[in-house]
Amino acid sequence: MDETASPTEHEHTRTGLSVDALHRALLDNLFYVVGRFPAVATQQDYYRALAFTVRDRLLHRWLRTVQTYKAERSRTVCYLSAEYLPGPQLGHNLLALGISDNAGEAVRRAGLELEDLIEAEAEPGLGNGGLGRLAACYLDSLATLQLPAIGYGLRYEYGIFRQRIDEGWQVEVADSWLRDGNPWELRRPHIAFEIRLGGHTERYLDAHGHSRVRWVGGELIRGVAYDTPIPGYGVYNSNLLRLWAAEATESFDFGSFNAGDYQGAMRRKIRSETVSRVLYPNDEPETGKRLRLLQGYLLVSCSLQDMLRIHLGSGDSLDRFHQRFVVQLNDTHPAIAVAELMRLLLDEHGMRWDPAWELTRRTFAYTNHTLLPEALEKWPLPLFEETLPRHLEIIFDINQCFLDEVRIRFPHDDALATRLSLIDETGPRYVRMAHLACVGSFSINGVARLHTGLLTDTVLRDFHALWPERFNNKTNGVSPRRFSNLSNPGLCALLSRVAGPGWAADAERLRLLEPYAHQPEIYPEWRRIKLERKRALARYIAAQTGVAVDPESMFDVQVKRIHEYKRQHLNVLHIIALYSRIKMDPALDPVPRTFVFGGKAAPGYAMAKLIIKLIHSVGEVVNRDPAVRDRLRVVFVPDFNVKVAQRIYPAADLSEQISLAGKEASGTGNMKFALNGALTIGTLDGANVEIREEVGPENFFLFGLTSAEVDALKRSGYCPYGCYRENPLLREAIDLLAEGLFSHGDRDLFRPLVDHLLHRDDYMLLADFQSYVDCQDRVDRAFRDADSWTRMSMLNVARMGRFSSDRVVQEYCRDIWRLEPVTIRP
Ligand code: 26Q
């Protein structure tokens, strides 16, 4: 089936979708683009040849989409995000084009396996975790729903570090994902913008006698666009991910070169390029902060300049900008956009303040992803002033107008103005980015119902009191294409049989599985699918860690960034307790379990790194102890990323979502597990609350304090030592740890952890310990009844449709973006 009616030979090879055309294109690209003969080509060479083959097929769709949006001046959402975790592209794009089978056959003709080529791709690790992956899921859904969208981000040369494990400790390795080239991107040298850093401002009168400001001096850097196509699933639309790379400006070196200062010129070139060199891990202390500010500014300025170029280029007037574009701020990382759009409108386009502010405020919408006070972004004033002096002036002006408004509405409340101010003046002065985002946006949303509720009650309470109409909730979702279709082919085949193949584009159809959950005839097949994924994961674990795990055991999995609030160490305390119970009572016969962990710790986060060491140390003792009789295994899968995730979610029986209530904004891993038939053990935190409502409380293992109880306990004076003293099992677990059972007698190794738990326990592990252990006992009993477990598993999948990112994007569209689908035809 070729797309062109009477193709020339050339078009055919570039666009044809038949096995024949794909095979020809593969060899053609291998020779003409990769530059290799089949006889000497490696898997990597073939991967690249196939990637170019697929990209060729995307180009028409992509250019046609851009052309149509432009011609129709379609209202477009620009998703501004410092992070994207799109995962490997090859398998996903084949799926979107519907040519996985044909490509598989074409590859086989060349004597290779498609799976191996898919495996050869290095994924773009341009994000830390949930927030970056969410952005990628939304781009997938936007394209699939035929909605005009551009994802704007940064082309980090080094993504999130790769994790190696050395004697149980995390070692960070640079992620040079571009080393073998990136066949999916197109460099767009003609789409480039300059940004200024440093310098100072000057006031002057323009031709109309208006007072205006000029920002001069400092240095200039260029951002160049690199475009990656984002094809929709089963539609012709293909949207755009546009990432900016920092470069030196063309003029950077003339002065120096002419003066013969080659080294000086090179230094400046390198300094410019440094801006997009590397992604910052979150949870990092203050170090290297200036560069992070520059990154945010590069992203924001280039993206806004690009939007203005597109808008004015299609002949539209500036004052209609907000009708053409809506800009979604993915957390506060791009919040400087509020000040930058003002600067562009005022200083570059000569607009007056009031209309410029009106336009700005009608352009932005802000999504908050955290309640943790330490994660709320703020920048020291001196740093801001030195780097972005004009923006600081604009922020002061915005603040003045804003606080005047506040004082008029609440005349006798000075404290209120202090709390709302864009500038934190309680100590050393800071710019509060969340406040800037709130003031500059017409919509403010949290990412789960509980999270939005807590947001309006706590960190953004005063803003909510001012503008309740701006607040709304958008509970997160995940892409069923990547986290079901692509990663779990067995499950996908079954779903297509019972629910029809349409479920991948309409996840509500998963409900059609529900009647089968009550038909035991289908259970063996359901279990076979899970077992097959567990076997595959077991092989991977053996290859990566050398630990043999039993695919018949319960796979109890916790994979996510390592953070104290996520409480991986609560999971470990349960393992230690279980281990000790087996030792003390040899008759105890728990269901065999494999505890699987995975996740990266921020390089500067010592406690998180110690938790990784703890997991390994406990594993070393438990996995080897004959007294355990192979009932327990503990493994840590290194370098958790999208690729590894696709192996893990489908293989899980039990999903650990055990953060302290009120701390996890939403979580999205929780959704990926449940969508793959894992049952959840979890607290009432983030989206767990809504997942439990959807799948039914009887199909969810709930434990722990509620966020209200957490609050009350904190207020009444929480004493973790009391829990320790009064609970013998807990005492035993902590004592074993403290006495060095897992550290060859070394009592110092885990002391920071133990001390923290006993005397502070910010995340209340000890308060939730017994409830967690009891709940794990219920899990143990439930797993013994294979039929009942299978039914629960099926009901989870059948009722997870709501957590498709398609549903979320439709809600964003309805409530915030107000976009219409635009059908692109071949
Ligand atoms: C900020 C300043 C300096 C350096 C790094 C950062 C930074 C970078 C990334 C701070 C935070 C992040 C990422 C946060 C994140 O992933 N949050 C998660 O977002 C998910 C999607 O909404 C939620 O499901 C998770 O609950 C939330 O933790």
C-alpha cells in the first residue's frame, strides 16, 4: 500500500510502506546515508538506516501538517518544558505509522531482527523523571487527537546521567546520547534566535515621545532549532518537537580573530555552547545555579521569538497573538516566559504596558507539579539582576501593579501583600517563580485531585483566594500506545481481541474487558502473558545484575526516582522485617517474592544514594541466606529509564506507590503499572486516590495515614522514637540495620539513615510501618488465590481507561487551550 498513486522510483523508495519498498529503502539508506555495505554493517548501522527509512516516511506528513496549520492559522498550544523523556523513537514511530509488521519483514529479509534494531537505539534522556515523561505522553496524545501543538524544549548534549552500580553504590556516567548521531532530528539552521545575557538597561524616548527601555551590553548567544517529528497514532498528523541548542553567535569571533586572539574566541564559543550542554538533575543543591537560569531563559526566549515569527509571518497582527497561541508552562522552569514576553512586546515591538500585560496574561497557563517547599523554584535577586537585568525590572513593575491591586481589594492586610509578593523579602531576597507564573497565567492547575486541593489550601492558598476562577485540576495520564501497546505485545493482542483494536486510541474501550474478568476460562491466558513478561525481565535481571530470580514468584516492584518522600526505605524495612520473621519462625512460609527496585538518585543527594546502597546490602544478605529457602530475592535494576521501564511495568504483579500522603503530586508510574495488570499497594497520595476509586477499593491494597492525619500528627508533635519503642517488629528491623547485619558489622554505614528515622523521620515511615506490614500480609494472602488475583488484575486494566493521556489532553483542550482538531489528509 503506497501513499502515492503512481510513484516514481524515487518517491517509492522514500515513501512506500510495502515490505518491498521498506526493504529497498533500508539498503538504500544503509549505503547512501549511513555509508556502509551490508557485509560490514553493524546492528547500529542498520538501526540508523531503518530510522532514516522511517523518518523519510514521516516527512511528508510532517511538512503537510505544518503547511495546513499555517494556512488555516490554526490555534496552537505551545508546551514549554525544560524536560522531555520521549523514549526510543523507532518502535513508537513504526506503531504510529502502522507498519511494524512490514518493517519487521523487511528487516528479516536483510537477515536481521527488528527487535534487535529497536534495542540498538539510545534514548534521549532529556528529563529527570515524571514531569519530562508526562510532557512526552502529552505530545503523543496531542498528535493522535489531531491537535495543533509544538513542544518546545532544550537539546541537552548530555541528558540525565547513566547509572552504574559499584559495590552497591551509584556511580554517575555521562550520557552521551548524541555520540552515534540522532537520525530523528533535523537541524534547522535558518531557525535561530539570539538571546542576551548580562549587560544593563537604558531609558530613551522613541519617535512618538514615549519612554522606552533598551537592554544593551553583556553577551549574545544563539539558540538553533532541532526538530523531531511527533506522529499521531493512526492519523496523518505529525506535530513538532522543537529543541534549542546553544551556539556562539556568528559575530562572536570577528573581533578576537582579527586581533589574533584565537584562544579567547574559542573560550567564548565554548562558553556559549555550555548553556545547553547538560541537563540538571533535580534535588541538587544550589551549585551551578546560574547556568540553570540561563537554560530556562534560552528555552523561553527562543520559543517566544519563534512563536512571534510564526504569528507575524502569517500576516496576523500582534494584538491577536493570544488568539493564535496558548502557552502551557510545565512547572515553573519556564516561568521567566511571563517577563520575557512582556520584554519582547514592550522593548522589541513597542507595545504599551497595559495591552502587553493583557495579552501576556491571556497567553499563559501554568501547571504545578509539586508541593514540597524545597522544590519551589526561587532565584537570588543579585544573580537575577546580574544575568537578566531587564527581566528583573519588568518583574518589579509587574509586582507593583499586582500588589496595588491586592491592596485595593484587601486594604488592611499588609501581611497578605508580603506573602503574595513576587519577591521573597523575609531574608535574603529571592524571585519566587511560582508567584510569577500565577500572576502571569489565566489558568493554574495541579496534576491530581488531591494535589490541586492541597495546592489551593497551602502553597497557593492566597492566590486561590484572589482568583479562584483561575484554578483547576487536571489529573495526569499516560500514553496507552507506549505503556501498553509497545511494551506489552501479548497483553495488547488479547485486548485487541476482546475490546477491538481501537482501544489504543480510545482507552475507555478497555471496559469491554470487564465481563471477561468474571470468566475464569480466560485466566490462564492472562497469567501466561504476565509470566512471559516476567521471564523476559528475569533474563534481563540476570544479565544486568547476575542475580537469578524465579519468574513464578510475586514480582513486587518499586521503580521511580529515589527520594525520601517516596519511601523506598519503608519498602526495605518491610523486607528486613519479613526476613527476620522467617529467621525467627522457620515454619513461616510467605509467598515467594522478588523485590525489584530501580531509580536514580540525584548526585548530590547523599541520603538517596545511601538508600540505593541499603537496597543492595539487604539484597546481598537475604539473597544468600539458606534460611530464607529462596522465598525472598531483592534486586536493583540499574539505570532505570524509559527503555528499562518498558520491560518492567508489564512484568510487575505488585506496584509500590507508598509515598507519605500529601507529598507525591500525582505519580504516573502508578498508572503504567495498573494499565499492565499490576495491583497497587499504596497510600492515599497523588493520583492513587483516583486510581483506587476507578478500579474499586476491593482491587487496591490501601494502607497508611491520610494527608489530614499526617498534618494532625505533625501538629500534635510526632515522635518516631515512640513508634520504635512500642513496636517489637519495627524495633527488630531497625536494630538489625543499626547493628550492622547488612554492613558486615559496620555500625556507621547506615547510621545517618537510622538516626534520621529515629529522631526526625520527616516522611513518617515509622508511623506507617505497621499499617504497611499488615497490608503486605493481605497482599501475601491474596496472591495465593491465583484466580482471585487474576480477576483483580483484569479489573484494574479494564478500569484504567480514565488515565490515558488522551483523556487529559481533551480536558486541557476543553478547559484551557480551546483548540479544535485539524485533520491532515495525505
Ligand atoms: C529545579 C530547579 C533546578 C534544578 C532542577 C529542578 C527540577 C527539575 C525537575 C525540579 C523538579 C523536576 C521534576 C519534577 C517532577 O518530575 N515532578 C513529578 O511530576 C510528575 C508529573 O506531574 C508527577 O506525577 C510527580 O508526582 C512529580 O513528582
